[in-house]
Amino acid sequence: MRGLRNAWPALLAVLGLVLAGCNGSGDDGGADPDAAYVTPPLFRFLRFASVVRTDDGSEVTLKGLAGRVVMLDMFGTWSPHCRRIAPVLVSQHQRFHEQGLEIVGLAYEQTDDTAQATRAVEAFRSEFRVPFILALGPEVLWEELRDSAGVRGVLPTIVLLDRQGVVRDVFEGLPPGHEAVVADRLERLLAEPAVPVP
């Protein structure tokens, strides 16, 4: 009994580390690998509804993507961490697109000049041979994520939506090694039955 009593401080310390890892988030400058995954409350976007593609100027809507699992990749072409995961996302698109995955890259650039930002995104597309949708990211998306999931505004941030358009997972920072966690979440979402979208 005495040995068990002496073990409590160590057990509580381990539990504290586990809980901290579940609730923390990474940042753009050397994130803690145990703090990349956030479990937000399930919610639907109320204000974020569409973006305009940088390659052809066409509109992409969440309503139009209904029935597919959607990954929103909030990135900056200037961010080394976003550039590091670009080939991983290209690989995930190739692996899961036929199963129903749609990736939408949303760029947050360090300029207010839309034409300059668009050129940077298209150069990024060419450099990494990005086959999925790229667009300039709207601020309203950050606002909704902050309000509904406590997201801090770290790049990259990845948001996974199920086939009904419900936000199911949020990853902030995505340190090395967490790409496998994202792939696992994608497989689980893609395996869910495709039910009619309300």
C-alpha cells in the first residue's frame, strides 16, 4: 500500500503530460510534437462558405464539396513548415483522392496585394506540382476556428471535415511525425458510410 502511495506523484505527472499533449498545439517555430493535435467540438462553418481558385478564378464552395471528405490546409508559401509538408499533402491527395478526399489549400500570404499573393501561390503550385485546389484564405475562416475550436492562428493548420461538412479534426503546427496521424484520421473519415447530406 505504501509503494502505491509513493507512486501517485509519478502517475499524476504522467497523466498531466498526456493531457497537455491532447490539448496543446504546435507553432510555426519548432513545435512540440506531442502538442499538434486538437480535438475541437464538432461544428459546421456558419460564415466560411467559399473561396476563389488562384489558377482559374472559379469559385469553390463547401456546399459543392458535400459528400467528400475535405482537408483544409491553411498555409503560407513563405513558411518553411508549410513547405516541408507540401510534398506530404501531394502524396495524400494521390493516395486518397479516388476514395473521396478533396484537399483545399488556403494561402495566407504576407502581403495585401492580391495579385502578388496569387502569383506566389501559383509559383508554389508549380514548385511542388500541387494537383489539388489552391486559393487565398479568407480571414473569416480563422475567426470561426478561433470561436469554435480555440485555434490560435498557427501555420500550417489542417482542418478535416467529414462527408456531411462537419469539422471533425484540427491539427495546428503539424510537427514532423504527425503526418501519419493525419493519414490515419483521413482513412477513418473515408471509411465512414456515405449518407445523404442534409
